[in-house]
Amino acid sequence: MFSTTGLDESMRLKASSKNKSLPNFYRLGIAAEKKFLKEHSDLYEGVVVGAHFLAYFQTSTENFLVSLEKPFFIDPMNYVFARPMDLIIRETGGMKGTFEKLLDLYGTEVKNIVEGGRSLVPSDFKTHGSWNTVLIDDFSRNVIEFQRKLLALERITTLDEIMKLAEQPIKRRKPNLLFLVPPYFYAEGRSDEWYDISLKIAKSSNQIKGNLNLYPIVCISKQVLLSPEDIKRIVDDYKQFDGVVLWISDLQDDTDGRSYLKGLVNFVTAFKQIGKPVYSLYGGYFFALLSKLGLTGYSSSICYGTSKHIDSRAAGGWIPLRYYIPTLRIKASEINARAYYEAHIHELCDCPICFEIKDKVEREGVDKSQASIFVDNFFKKNDIDSSKRHFMESRYKELLEIERTYLNDLINRLMTDYKEHEILARDFGKDLDPSHLRRWAESLSELESSHMH
């Protein structure tokens, strides 16, 4: 019998975590998510905004960031102008409106090149050993100023709130911009010309940051994670900045092998050792665990977008329904989620979305032969919004658990869950294969005991 309801548990957790800093940021990817993020603002730390989205929906997004009163930072998104042009071209022809607007804001030097019909190339920035300082300085200044101007925003409260205040002073609010982010490009490794260009632009931006912090984005291939020497040298290159944001292209924490995961751990701990904050632009549950080792924060979209390949194409606003399975720490298609819960009906969580059916299952003593009826009824009522709410509630609970649990105990829990679900790989194949839980545990368990708390 339950001594408390799922809603009571959710409220208790939120009360116990008041004023705690959570490491998760959600990426604002579609306009419809603004209302969702506003309604559930207690379930995450902050927001990441793509500059193209902000440029295109400028006024409404600025108002949203002010009213949300959450920390945020901006992804400049300029790297797309050095990738294949078809990634930002509409099917009907012409540049996508969001990137066309962004190009207008980033200065004539870059705009003249891209509007000429080609992507940026390294020789635009450096030719015969000489830097094109006109292009670099103009580009840096425009990208930084686009972000900096947000600090000049000041919004009064809504009209309804003003009417209620009557004679009282009007409350004004400003957006909580965490730090500035300079332009950046993708590099295969340290020997890639784009690596030096990104570092040079970051240094240029550092000269004009004023009294604000500057966090460059280190955007690289995941092959770099296999080289301890490259990791060491990159950390040394970027130690001059206030902090960094990592984007390891196409790194997927639930499918990539231990070597990549161990390299990521080394990256994070190396920055921690020199006292530099480090964020990841994308990430899933494994990145949440890395908050125990020095990762300041990571971002994803709500129940999607935990990783990204540098040349992936935007989904165009439509996202397929995925359901998060907390015991496996993965998102699954509806058909796979149904299959899982029909076999593990008692693994439904206590979040406000799942609690009603879970409580009924517990009270009525449902066995596996009856599970399919309950699961079918549950998913008939499940939609995109409820799946997102479930994900946010689940991730919030996970983060609180991670914060108050020793890393060694978290590792043991991963192995326990893996052993209990190992049979899934045989019954359902790779879609519900829990072997990532073992890889996570093994990657973390090889750390020295000094990192275990």
C-alpha cells in the first residue's frame, strides 16, 4: 500500500530542493514549447536559445526570457555558414528565414561571402599565414553585441499585474544572461584549420566582452575523446577563458562505447582540475552523472535532442512521440514503451502523469496477464505534452537523486538495473537493450577513488 501519492511525492521533492541549482538546461527549439517551459519552470535550471530562433522571433522570445526569470545562454549557430549550404536552404529554394535573419545580424563581411552562394572556408579567415582581422573582428563584434543587447532589455510586468499593483511601484525585470558565447566552427581535431580559427575568434571576442564572462564553444569530433593528449592540449588552449561549452558532435551516451565515455569523463575532470566551469551543449543521463565530477550543466530538448551531429538537419518543428523509461534512462517509441511496461507494469513511475495508473495497478494487484489492458488505457491518454511532462518530472527526480547520492552508489544502482533488465536485449533487440547502463557504470567505476564523492 502507498503511504503517499505521486503528487505528494513530487511536491515533497520540489520543496526539499528549493534554491538548489540543477545542472539541466532545456533548449528552446519550437515556439510551442515556450508555454510548456513557463508552466513547468520548477523542473529545470535554465534555457539555451539558438540565435537563429531568437533573431527570427525576437520580440516574443525576448519577452519570454524576461518573464521566465531563468538563467540562459545563446548558441550563436554561426557554424552552419561553414557547413554544406543545403542544410540551410528551403526545399522550395532560398535560405531558410531564420538563418537569413541571422546572417543579417552577423555583419556585412560574413553576409557578403555567404550571399555569394558559398559556405565559409578557412582561407576566408587566414591566408598564407596572415589572419583576416577585419573579418574576424567584425564577426566577433556582431555576434557578441547581438547577445549583449539583451542586457539592456527591461520589461514591466504584465498589464494584469500592473492593475493589481495600483499605487505600488512597478516591478521591472531583466533577462538572466549567464555568459556570452563567441562565434565557433566545427573541427575534426586540433590539426583542423577550423580549430585554430575558432580559438582565434574566441580570443578576439574576449577583448570586447567587457565585464561579462565569455564561454567559447569547443565543437569537435568525438574521435578527439580517444586521444588523452588532444584533450590535454585543448584544455590548455582554453584555460584562458572564463569557462567553456563542449559540443562533441554525434556523441550518444546511450550507444557509444566505453572509450568515448571515458574520454568525456577525462575532458570534464581536466577542466575541473584547473577550476573552469564546463557545460555540454547536448547530453542525456550520463551527462547528469558527470555533474558529480565537475560538469556545471548540460542541455537537451524536452524528451529529444540529447545529441546532435554537426550536419544534422532540423526536424522542421515536428517531433515524434517518445516516452522516457526511467529504469532504463532512455527514450523509447510508443510501441517499445508499451512492450516494456506490459512486461514490467510495476515499473511505472510516481510522476503526476503515471501515478493514476500505477496506483490502480498497485491497489488492484494486477498481474502480467492483465497488464496489457492497463498499459493500453494509459497510452491511449498519452500525448506529446504528457510525454514531455513525464520526461521533465523524471529527469528532475533523477537530478535530485544524483545530487544527494554518492557516485559509487549510483554506479552500483546502474549495474543492478542492468542485471535486472539484461533479458530485454534478447526479447526486444537493440531498441530496449540496457547494456548502456553497464557501459556507464564501467566507465565511471574506473575513476580513482578521489573522484567518488
